[in-house]
Amino acid sequence: MKAIIENKSAQNNSIYDVIISGAGPVGLFLACELALAKCSVLVLEKAGEGSSPLKKLPFGIRGLSAPSIESLDRRGLLAELEIHKHLKNPHLNAAQGPRRQVGHFAGIPFHESDIDDSKWPYRLPSSTETSLISEIEELETIFTRRAEALGVQIMHGLAITGFHQTADEVTVQSGDQSFRGKWLVGCDGARSAVRKVGGFEFAGTEPEFTGYTAKVDITDPEKLKPGRNMTEEGMYIQSQPGYVVIQDFDGGAFHNSEKPITQQHVQKVLRRVSNTAVTISALHIATTWTDRARQATSYRNGRVFLAGDAAHIHAPLGGQGLNLGLGDAMNLGWKLAATIHNRAPENLLDSYYAERYPLGIQVLGWSRAQVAIMKPDPQARALNAIIRDLLNTSDGATYFASRVWGINIQYDLGGNHHLAGRSVPNFEFEDGTRIGELMHNGKGVLIDFDGNDSLKTAITGYDEQIVYVSGRAKEQLGQRALLVRPDGIIAWAADNNPDHGELQKAIDSWFVSN
């Protein structure tokens, strides 16, 4: 473990429960989760305060999937999102109505009318949306407001330059300042300093392309087709006037060169990829990215954790990265808080890696598969044509939508019940209350549809961690009782006579009595 803490001229003697590196959506959402559970949290962000155009539309546009939307709903944050209420599709020439494009795989669209949601039996009429549009700045603004209201301290302009951990705490260095915390979480992106200093292995594959996102003035925009276009040299998107995205299959050479992105270079690449003589008269802002796909082989080193892009990176095709990171934060937050308050079984923190690492593998594989059929070669085009045919069928569109939107995610909790490990359906009780509303306090929930008082006695002594809810729901999916973790995952379910022994075993697996 490296340690760079020689200069202690600005030593901070406070000790926080958790220090988070990175004030992006993942770091801020994690801070909210920890503070909701009454942990003291410090967030260090290397960037200064102020807005960036890369975080706003159209550059900062992101699609939220079902698990992320459910998480926001369960914390009372969903209602604060505004962009999705007036922006349903950001692309030019997008069809509306039943043939409205609602997602894509490798640029191949799937349409609303082809999706058979009857194949998703755990989604109820009261469920939240499967997907919606937001932006990085909107999410950061909402999370910052909530975090600060809960007492989180956020400091900008402080990049982590090193840290040292003992058996009891972590000392974090930022220039000539140092901070102490019981735990450190790296949410500091693809080039994570926490990951590098912590010695985490970051295994994966090298890129196939350099991607460009640019705001430009185009003299002759009619030469470019609207929407997403596959070509003999790659792919380009013209989704809004003057906003272009390009994929140039150069093996990531330009991005890795760290050369400046000039107007002349962007024009050269766009002309070649689009096979047009289009002219760019001004370059306002541009950034590059790749499909490099890597994942930390461990998400924990002692008192140090990784989450979000610090733990896994891949091509930003379909917006999977943000959703994967928010899922990390929701999963880790309550577990770390329970450990800090001595309300956690000994191995609870191990379940963070056990549950999230396999999902990271799936998302990286999903990203690589998209890149494989986008290559400008005959083999990829043959596969692309087959996938396009599949996406134009109901079965195909439904499958791809379920993957893109995270509909069927299920953790392996070792039980036999078909609901165990799934996100709890948003059951609506007879008085109109929904499960999402009952989870705003960040606690687990024991749902007793039968009003069985003996179940209530099972959580005696767990009142700080589990809320008991009794009553009939409009649709119960044949269930009589459920134990739901603070992150909304079903830990135990009973569709017959509830087995009190199994319920107690599930409680003991996730909670420790007060």
C-alpha cells in the first residue's frame, strides 16, 4: 500500500465514518445513503465548483434504467427529476407513437410496440417506469442538495494524492492536507486515484475505436443523415443540429495519444467516417472516449472500496455505466453503514463484491458484444443483420429491452424462492401506499400481507433496521410475506404458510439486533 502523507501542515483532526473520493452521481448518491443511516461523510472532489457543459444536455444526457429509477423512488428523489418530463427522445427524426424507439443495441433500435411486458410478471401497474432520460448535472444537483441536507461535507478542488490505512482507519492525503476516516470509497472515475494508489488490479481488454462527441458549426449539415448511421468506416450520429458523435475504429489510437482535439482533426475524421465532404466551420467543445473494458478483480482492499467507474469501465453504449455505478452505491451504502453501527453480520461487506462483481461482468460483456457487431468488416455486418432481424420481433425486442433496462436482475442469495434476490415489486396497498414510499428512511421492510402478529415478533429488537408493514395489497403475486433489505432486494419470501425459522435465518443473515 502506498502512502503519500509526509506533509501534514494542514492536518484535519476530525475522523469521519466514511471518506468518498469523487462527487459525481455515484459518489454523491453513496454519500446520501450513508448520511441517511446517520454516518458522518466527507466527499473530496478534485474538480473545482462550477458547471461543465459536458454534464449538461446534450453531452451529459444519460438514460436511467429500472433499478436506478426504483432506487430513486425508494429514497424520495424520483419526483425531483424534471428533464424526462419534457424530453422523451433527444434524437432528430425519431418516430413517435407505437413505433417510438425506446432503446438500442449497438445502434440497432427496438420499438415500444414490439415489447411484450406481460413476460415481466414482477412488474405491476404500480411499478415505476422502466427507463427515463436525465443528465449528469441534474443528478448531481439533486444528490448534492440531499447530501448537504443530511450533513455531508463536500469539498471541491481536492484530488487524492495518496492514503495509508491501518487496522482501524484510513488517512487520506490531498496535497498538503490530510483527512482521517474509518473507511474510504473510491468513486473517482475511470482514472481512479484510489484504485491506483490502493494497488487494485484492473483487468480487461483494449479498445477497438476512438469515440468523439462534439458541438460544432456545420456549413452544409444536409450532407449528413440525421440519426445514427453505420458506414464502411465506422458510425456517426447527428442527433441535434451541430451535435455529432463519431466512432472511428482506430484501435483507440487517437484517444490514447492525448493529442489536442482540433477542428481540422474532427472534420477529417467525420468526412472519412461519413464518406462526405462535410465542412466544420467552428468547433465549440469536443471530448473523446473509447470502448476499453476493464474491471477491478476485487472491489475491496482492507478499509478501501471501489464503486462506479473506479471499479469498472466500458464503452458508453446504452448508458449502462451510470446505472451500474448507482447500483453499486445502493448496494454498498446500507451495508457499510450497518457495519459502522455494529448492526451487521461479520461477512455482510463481503456480499458487496459477491453481488456486484457478476453484474459488472455482464455489463462489460454486453458492451463488448455491441462493439463486435459495429466493426466495419463483413463478419460484423453479417451479425449486425441477424441482430437487427431479432430486434424486429416481439421476443427479440422484449429480451433486449429487459437487458438494457435491468428488468430481470437477480442476486444469488442461495435460496430457492423465485423472488429471493430480486428487486421488490412496487406493491400498492389498499390505502394507496406503495412500497417505494415506505423505504424513504433507508430501513429494511417486513411485509405481512396476512396481518400475522407472530411474524412481527420475529423483528423484535430490530426496530432501528426493519419496519413492519401489515395489510393487503391490490396485487400480491401470490405472496403472503416478504423480508426486504434496505436496498429493496427481497431477502425472504413466503407464498405458503410462512416458515418462521427461515424468516429468522434470513434476518440473521442481513441484520444484527440492537
